[in-house]
Amino acid sequence: MKEIYFSGRKLKGRLLFLLMIASIIRCNAINERSDTAVVSGQQEKNIIRTAANITPSARQLRWQELEFVAFFHFGINTFTNREWGDGKEDPALFNPTSLDAFQWVESCKKAGMKQVILTAKHHDGFCLWPSKFTEHSVKNSPWKGGKGDVVKEVSEACHKLDMGFGVYLSPWDRNCPFYGDSPKYNDYFVNQLTELLTGYGRVDEVWFDGACGEGPNGKKQIYDWERYYKLIRSLQPGAVIAVMGPDVRWVGTESGCGRETEWSVLPVNAQSQDQIAASSQKDAIFVPQGDMTKQDLGSRAVIENATRLIWYPSETDVSIRPGWFYHSSEDGKVKSPEKLLDIYFSSIGRNSVLLLNIPPDTRGLINENDLKSLFGLKSLIDKIHSVNYAKNATLSSDEGKIAQITDGDNSTYWTTTNEKETGTITIKLNKPGVIDVLSLQENIRIGQRVEKFSFEYLDGSTWKTITSGTTIGYKRLLRFIPVKAQQFKLKIEASRLNPTISELGLYYSKLSDASF
Ligand code: FUL
């Protein structure tokens, strides 16, 4: 009895101890985010190991998988024929004759896009919703007798069509009299943000533009970014905050052309960012700083000098027309499907999300010319992806079984064993085939790792290089002159820890003239 009593107490004590340890581990797990890590003072090997294990947050992963997002630049500029309004416009000018937000969103869905972002307020301060905090808005326009709300119409179309919905809210405001009176404008901005985040259902992306044309003698507004971010996190926890935000980085150009070497793990060096992180317990917030236009943002040489690393993936914004807003003079200057396909390869194909602007016209419709190009692009993309020649091929590797890399599920993947940083995948077709596109994906759920790869074909008994690259990330697409062969080989030549490949596609775009 005694014995049992004692061992029972011991067991109870042990259980309590285990529970205590488990709860400590759990607390640490809650506080420890996988999308950021401190690396200051560490040795090179440890920094690379840490970088390889940084992964996207759930909201970043959802966003990355969208691949293709629409930007709608629409507002008072549409009716004044300008790109940057001065905030002095008469709201009476805003009068679309047949606005149909469903047409906008449905067209984007048909084109293969998964989310839209609307310019709820551009630099002119004119609000596309009837904000309580300004008179510069649709409520003082003749459209729908001042009872209209473009944000409502677009958000409802998105929710109905199962498309993501995002808002662009320009911090720079040329109409608001408080702009430059920092605390007062921050309150005004937070009030507007609150209206947008509480009145329109789920919001998936909040886009803060960094542009400000005030110049050296203009108004100086100190934005309370941390306050804005905390508000978004509490009201719309699933939304990514882009550009002047901690989740999504501007690729650094508006040409549609991203970097060939595009890392999603970047350093955050500024002291102030660590202070902000320390003051925020569970969800550290980093105010983006530094020059996003630099070519090398995440190489070993760059991250080795970092104090902290974060997952900070790139978004490529570009307009289908020369301008961001609609101008009838640009009706003949809409980018062709072929040009858009180049952009597709140099953005989505370079580890980025493509944010393509399609500005609705003065009727309040996506213009026919833009639709033609958009749908033209969609058929080119579909044509390329119609057959994945790797799907029925025999796949082998120096690491064994790899059937899961053509299953369309980017969470199943090939990798190496024993910390091997290189590896080879061989693809043998049933009969010789012609290909001119290689599509690769890493499993970013466990990090971005591949640093160098090459792709070869077997010519007789000699392996010859077709193409090569550096980073892969979420997706890497490469085009090349058509090659006819039966055997191909992907060689991962350098990686940060074990490389992964989650999907591999071999396609024939039939877009070049070469005939076989
Ligand atoms: C820039 C703005 O100034 C343009 O008007 C446009 O909105 C573009 C997406 O961002 O910074």
C-alpha cells in the first residue's frame, strides 16, 4: 500500500513536472515565430542554418500561393485624367456611367487571378467609400445620388466569387488638412483604416504605398506604422501588410521584371526594429527599412552581416497600361498578351507574386482592350501548362523515390538525406519529347534553400546543359530554345542545408519557331 502510495505521489510529482516543462515549451513555441530569428554575433555556419529554417507565416504562405493578383487603380484621377491628383478636385467629377464591380472581379477570376486590391484612397485623399471623416469622397458625388460605395461593391463581388480582397490606402494624403500634423493625421488615418477593416468583411491584403511627393520644403508627416500594423493584426489577423509593411516586400521596380536571384529571407538590421519586436510579445512587427531596389538582398554575403533575419517575400506590381489610372489616350497602348507573358515569367517565374494593374475606365468597367490582353495572356498560360511531360515520365534520384514532385501538391516534396546539400533528379520520358519550359518549386513550408541548379539533357551519351539558375523559392520558371530528348536531369549544385523540390514541370510552349 505504502509502496503504491509513494510511487503514486512520485508519479503525480513527475506528471506535474512534465506538465510544467510542457507548458514552458508551449509558451516558447507560441512566442517563437518561424518567420524571423536573431542571428547577431553568430558564426557563418549557424547563420546559414538559421536562414534555411526561416519559413513564411500562415498569412504569407496563403498570399504566396495566390501567384497572380489584380490591382484596380480607380478614383477621382479616372475622371480628371491624371496620375496624381492634388486633393483639390471637385467630388462632383466622380460619375461612372455604368460601374459594375462584378465585371471587374469576374474578369480577373477568368484570367486566373486569385485576389484583387482596390485603391480605396490614392494620394489625392478622395475616398471610394463614404468615410465619416472627410468630405472628399463618393458621398459628395452624383454617382448613385451620393449613396454609392465602390469598396462595398468590390468587396461583395470578391466574397461572392471567392476571390481575395485587399485595400490600398495611401498614407500620403494631399487633401486632408491634418496631413503633416503627425498625431492628428495618425488618428485620421487610423479612423479610415478602421472603417475599411470593419465595414467590408474579410480583408486579405492592406497595401501601404511609400510614395510622397511633398519634397524637401513640403509637409512632414511622421507615420505611426506600429499603431497601423497593430490595428490590422487585431481587426484582420489574416491580412498581409504590403510594401510599407512587414509581410510583403516591393520587388523594387514597376517594370514587371523581378530578380533572377530572389531570396525571401532577408536581413533586418536597424536597431529600432529590434526595439519594436521587443515591445510586441507574440507577433513581432518590423517596419521595413532599407533600399528594396538593390540587386542583392539575401545572398550569403548579405545575411552574414545581419542581426536578425525575416521572411520577407517580393511582390511585383506593374500596370497593363503605361499609367496606373485609366486614360483614353492609352487605349491603344495596352500591353500585348506576349508582353504580359514575359512579365509572368519574370515575376511569378522569379519567386514573386504578380500584382497586375487593370484600371477601370470612366464608365466604371474594365475596358475591352484590357480584357482582350488579359484573356490572351490566360490562353497562353493555359497552352503552356496543358501537358506536363514529367508527369508520365520515370523519375529517379540519387536519393530514391520522388513520385510526389508531379502530384500538384506543393507540400509533398523530394529532399536529400544526411545534410547533403546537392542532389540529382533524372527524368526519363516514355519516348523523346520536345520541351522549352522548366518549372520548379521548393517546399517553402520548410524554408528557401536552393542556391544553384542546372538542367541538362542526354544527347547520345553526353549530358549537355540546357539552362541553369540560382534561387528557386516558391516558383521558378525558365524558358529556353526547344530541346528534343528522352532524358533530362536537374542538378542541385548548392543549397543552404538539404534542398527540396516540391513540384517539377516540363512543358512545350510551342511559342518559338523551331520545328521538329
Ligand atoms: C506609386 C504611386 O505613386 C502610383 O500612383 C501607384 O499607385 C503605384 C502603385 O505606386 O507609388
